[in-house]
Amino acid sequence: MNYCPKCGNDKIKEVGGIEIAYELSVFTGKMLKKEKEGSTLWWKYVCKCGYESSVHAD
């Protein structure tokens, strides 16, 4: 998507959620290791005019 279908704005944002693997110490509650990249789970496009596309899942 290159522009907002509601207002025509070409500065829309892609918002999404990713899955990241991590290791957490149960004893201390501290993060021991976290991957820098993950798998995309879902995404949608939003515009400042209030438009939100439907959620796309991968």
C-alpha cells in the first residue's frame, strides 16, 4: 500500500507484531538473551486521519 485510501496521504505507517525468542532467568527475572530479529506475526497500515486497514497475518 503506497497511500491512504481514505485521504490520499502517502505517509502511512505499517504497524505489526513480531515473535522474538528470548531467555529469562526465573530466579532473578532478568533477561539473559534476546534475539535481534524475529518472525512477523501480523501487520496493518494506519494513517493519521484515523484509517486502519484490516489486520494481515503471515
